[in-house]
Amino acid sequence: MATAKDMLETYPRSFNVDADTLASAIDALIECGSTCTQCADACLSEDDVAAMAKCIRLNLDCADICATTSRVLGRQTEYDANVTRSLLEACVAACKSCGDECQSHSEHMRHCAICAESCRRCESACQELLGAMA
Amino acid sequence: MATAKDMLETYPRSFNVDADTLASAIDALIECGSTCTQCADACLSEDDVAAMAKCIRLNLDCADICATTSRVLGRQTEYDANVTRSLLEACVAACKSCGDECQSHSEHMRHCAICAESCRRCESACQELLGAMA
Amino acid sequence: MATAKDMLETYPRSFNVDADTLASAIDALIECGSTCTQCADACLSEDDVAAMAKCIRLNLDCADICATTSRVLGRQTEYDANVTRSLLEACVAACKSCGDECQSHSEHMRHCAICAESCRRCESACQELLGAMA
Amino acid sequence: MATAKDMLETYPRSFNVDADTLASAIDALIECGSTCTQCADACLSEDDVAAMAKCIRLNLDCADICATTSRVLGRQTEYDANVTRSLLEACVAACKSCGDECQSHSEHMRHCAICAESCRRCESACQELLGAMA
């Protein structure tokens, strides 16, 4: 499997953030985006789907925002710190909201338990990258 | 053509932001996302493509961020103000950066001139929605 | 508002499909993708959401596929007929399935009625473009 | 890290395709989509970017199509075989075109060499899933 780190190492110019921190954030974002898509779908197939409406909505938002953030971070050409920083902050907010909601269902639904952990990891990875950019 | 406003009017529950302001933001985001995708591609076919690398990169970011923001705004179910607000702020930053870069090419490239205007309209529509949410 | 047609007219090289047919397809795809996102969300807020699970799922698929197809069609640089054609066929299938499902709810749910029409228009626009490419 | 397989195992209903084959396809699609986004960006920073225009365009298409296909495959609720099959076929076409183009640059550009392999793996994984669905 090719990883974000493998690809960062092939970038033909230099970039000024730590490659490991950046690659960890991209990996966490991709995992979280995909996990949220699958969690939204698993919620949609639960018997009491009405009780999962909030979780589905936050999963859909978090999936979209993580996917977009992973793409923006994957680009090194003419990096824009303002755009990157504000998008990372939006992503932290999305992972926090979705992680909290999934956490609240985690005792009864395994997909929400896994997704909550994925959101927490992604939130941390985005925070760490924000710290490294400061 | 069905518009964002047409669809908002069919939403089965109530929502607490002005429908016209919200619909205007969704419309502007969709237009800007699509225009940025086409502008990135037009830049890629210019003779001096090396000079357009920054514009292409910002167009790609802006396209992704606007598309994601239009989706998040299109969802009314269990609306999350924190996520929405921080994403709108990221979108304002993306539209500002992309609009500035496109503006700088607008005299010589018609696609950048149109795209700069689209970014400005989108930035304003997001700012207006942020104001209405306050 | 900048339209797909406005942007196509600024493309710096020539392209070999009718600009009006292409622009109509892009416009229909963007409208359908956005309408499906809003329809999925409206379905999620219906009282009997369990009955809407199939509609939500097909709306999410159709939203993703239309958005991606509109991006691929928006690019003229080094156009690839095989990719375009097979993606348009996937989009026709998605619009057909989603349109049929929304149609079945259209008497009782206005969002599904509007979305069904949007899917039909998009299916036709994709078919027309496939015909023009032949 | 949570994987597609971990999440498939939590799906509350049954589904009728082999979970390992499905999970392998989702993993390959996510990897390929992300690798293509980074390859497009690396190409954009090459000295002779004009020579990379075709590669950039195909990378952007392949990134969008793989991301969308991974989402559609991640959903089990009310699975639609027609949509899935035609989208997998579009994805095979995109991975083939992008893989061929990246292959042609692989001797001189490490990002294209890695990306070509990622496209080949993804093409195979999609073909295998198409076979398992037959």
C-alpha cells in the first residue's frame, strides 16, 4: 500500500512542516472520513433509525469535511497557511461533534464505538498539525 | 431547475436561519465550486502553465471546500452551529485567497476574471450567513 | 452568476463536443447533486424515516456520483472519452434508480417530487451528451 | 486504525457480497484516490509542468472517481447492483487511463511510479469485486 508519507517523500520541492506530523494527519483524516461514511450507513440500517438522525447527519458532515481536509493537506504546491489553518479548525469542530455523538451510542452500537475512536484520533492529529504550524 | 430555496421550502421541520440568506449562500457555494474546477482546468491548458501553478492549487482547494460547505449547509437535520460557523470561516479564507490570485490574472485571462468574481460573491454570501447566524 | 457555459467559452484550447450540450449536462449534474443532498436530509427528518432508508441511500449515491461527473465533465484538458463515457453511464444508472425511488414517494413528499424531476432531467442530459459523443 | 473491514463487521444487517473482497476494494479505492491527489500536486510542482498536464488531469479524475466509488461501496443499506456495477466499470476505466499515463513517467518521477502501482492495484480490486458480484 502506498501511504501519504511515501507520496510526501516524492514531492519535487521542499515544504516547511514536519512530514511525519503532516502524513499522520492525512492518514487520520482519510480513515475518519471513510469510517464516518460507513457509520452513517450502519446507523441508517438500525431498527430505531429515528434515534440515529443526529448521528447520521454529523457523520455525513464529518465525512465530507475530513475528505476535503485530507485533499487540501495532500497538496504542497503554493501552500496557503490561512486556508489550511481555518480548515483544520473546522475539521476539529466536526470531529468533536461527531465523536461526542458517536460516543453516546458506543455502548450499544459497535460502529459508533469504532467511529468515535476514529474521530478522537483525527481531532488529535489535526490539533497536533495546528500546533506544528504555529 | 430546482433551486436550493425550492428544496429548503420542502424541509419537513422548522429551521432557525433566514431561508433566503441560507439559499443564497448555497447557490453561491455551488457556483463557486464549479467555477473553480473549470478555472483550474483552463489554467492547466494555458501556454505558460508554470505561472499558473498557484492559481491551480488554490482553485482546487476552493472547489473542494465550497462543495463540502454547500453540502453541510444543505442539511437542516440536527444543525450544529459550531461546525457550520467554523466551516464557513474556512470557506471565506479559501474564497479570499483564490479570489485574490485569480484577480491578479484577470486582465489577461477571462476564466480568472469570471472566477475572481465568483469567489468574491461566495465570500460575501458566506459572510452574510455568518452574520445572520450570530 | 457564472455558468458552466460562461466558463467553457473561456477555455484556451478547442474541444470537440458541442458546448451547449456539454454545459447543459454540467448544469443538470450540479443541480441534481445538490438536490439529492437536500432530499436525503429532508427524508432523514421525516416522521417515518425507516421507510425512507432506501431513498436516503440512493440520494447519497446519486449526490456523490453527480458531483464527481460534473467535475470530470468540467475538465477539457486532455479529455479521455473512455472515462467520460463510462462515468456518464454510471450517472445515468444512479439518476434512474434515485429518480424511480423518489418518484414512488412524490405524492406524499414534495422534496421527493422535486428531486425525482431533477434526476429525470439529469438522466436525459447525460444521455444526450452520450449521444453527442458517439 | 479502523479499517473498512472492521466497519463492515459492525453492519447491523446482512449483505450478500464477500466481506473481504468488498473491504479490499474499498481500501484500494481510498488509497488510490488519495495517491492520485498527491500525484497531481507533485506533477504541478515539476519543472516541466506543461508535459504533465495530461497526468494532472487524469489524476484529478481518478481521485474524484475513486473517492466516490469508495463511498458508494461503503454503503450496504438497500444496495443497488446496477449503480454499483456501472460505477465500478467507470472506476476501472479511470484507473486504467491514469495508471497508463503515470506508468509512462515512472522512470523519471517517483510519484508517478508509486501512483501507477496504486492505480493497477485499484483496477484489479475493482475487477475482482465485479467478478464476485456476477
